[in-house]
Amino acid sequence: MRNVFAFICCLFLCLSAQAKMNYEITIPVDIEAEDSVMAKEKAMTEAQRQAFLEVAGKLTSQENVNKLAELSDDKIMRFVQAVSVADEKAGGTKYMANLTVQINEQLLKDYMAENEMIKVDAQELLVIPVFKAGARGYPLLWEGDNVWRQSWRSKGLIKFGVMQLRTVGEHFRDIDDLTAEKALYMNDALYHRVSDMGNTDRVYVVLAEVMENGDLKVTLKNEKNKTEESFSVYNDGESNVFDKAIEKSVMYISNMEREAKNNVDEKSTSGMVNAVYVYQNMKDWLVKNKALEDLEQIEAVETKSFGSGKVNFVIHYTGSLDNLWQAMQENGFSHEAVENYYIIR
């Protein structure tokens, strides 16, 4: 019976480990070069490449990892979100350290999905292209001279990373309120009608305006969270300015989707830290306790024990830990890490 129980526990732990993917790898480095500066630079490059390939190896086949290994150091660096250094020793011609490399999860998944290295659930997005031929022109949507929408429609289904972008078809004209003007200033009722028909809550209005010099200004409106981005495309008279604008629009939309996801993830995360505060008297602690509880990032301050002029307590917070420390610093607090707790001053 014990063996069965042990097997079940092991199986559960294995499944849990598989469910949570680690995009952070610690690489010990011991590099020698012409001098310690060059040795450190070489160590950073090698550690980033090794961490990138190790993380990728957990997501895809060895065959695909071999393909990724052909990427240049500069391209691999784009997937690196952060590098932290511990136990650093440098001198003469050598550099030694433990480098913890964090890989950008979304960028890696997008790249691998786009190159068919992994299978992911596609994110369906709906694009509504509105066009203005000059500053005095009227906005166009369904009209025949909306060359911007025609360019989007000619691309068909656009796949980029985990995204699939579709352009509104003629059947969306059944929505009476879906005109160019109302699309640019879309209210909640119209948004829900469009998203219901498109079977997606990711709706983007993409406005292209022709400037006096022939360049194109593009404004992207995320109707789900009401955020905007804009950029310009230079018209060199040789290449198709609309094709360039669509390509750039897709890149911007991808970034907007990633930023929106990060904002949601940050708001939904929570945590707790063990802390100690050295107080002068009980009134001093009560004032500090109230100041902590008033911070937006802090859900609760749980007092554990008092003694010898110290109070042990737990801070329950939402959002990222960095945001918590920043908010506390802005309100006159400082912190120092000591083993498995923080000293709050």
C-alpha cells in the first residue's frame, strides 16, 4: 500500500513539474579570454545561447533545437528578458560567475509557433480597416475606394506567432451601426455586436490616413481595452506602402496583445513576504502598520509575534514584488533581504 501511495505522489509531482514550465536557467561560467572584460562578454553570450537552447528543448524536438542553434547571437539575445549575476569573480584573463538567464516566454512561443515548431491554440483577431485619403477626406469602410481594406482582404488569413488576423467580410455590413465613423468611436454596444459576429473579443480598428507628402499614418485601436498605438510608414514611391503598413500593423498588434496579457497577469498575481520591523514603541508600529495597509498593492498585514522591540509580520500583496517595493519606497519605507525574510525600515 505504501508503494502505491509513493508511486501516486511521485506521479503527481512529475505532472505538476510538467505543468509549470521554467523559462529561467542558471548557467555556471568559467571563461578565459584576452582580459576579464572580454571573458565576461564571452561568458554572457555563451550563457544566453545555452539557456535559450535548454528552454527551447523543453518545448520542442531536438531537430527543431538544432535549427534554433543556427540563429546568430544577436537574434538569440532578443529572446533574453533578463540576466542576473551571482558569485562573480573576475581578474586577469578570467571570469567566473553563476548567470541566471530568463527567456521571454511569449516571444519564444510566438517565434516557434510561427515557424511550426510547436502547436498552440491560435488567438483569433478581427481587423476593421478604415481609410482616409488625406486630412480632409471622409473615413471609408465599406466603400469601393477603401484601398486599405482591399489590401487587408487580399492577404486572406494572416498568421503571426499565435495570432490569426481576419479582416471583416461583407456579412458584417448586416450590423447597421458598423460605419466608418462609428467604428472609429466604437461604443460598448457596437463592440459586443461585432465581437459576437466575429466570434472573438479581440477587435482592432485600424485607421490609415494618407498624409500630404504621401506617407501613411496608421492608428491601431484595441476595442477590448480601449488602448491605441500609432506609427507612420514612409512612401518611397517604389514599394507598396499599404503592404508595408500591414506588415508593421501586425507587429504592433502583436506587441499590444503581449502588453495587454502582461498587464492582466501582473494584476492577477499575488504573493506574501515575511517581514520584521524594529519599533520604538507600540504607537510607532501602529502608525507604520496603518501606512502599509493603506497601500493599494497590499491586501493585508498579518501580525505574527511581538518581542524584544521587534514585530514579525506577513505582507500579503497583489501584483509584482517589484511594484510592492516601489510603492513602499515612495511612501517612505525601505527594505533589506535577510535570509528568508525582509527587514522593513
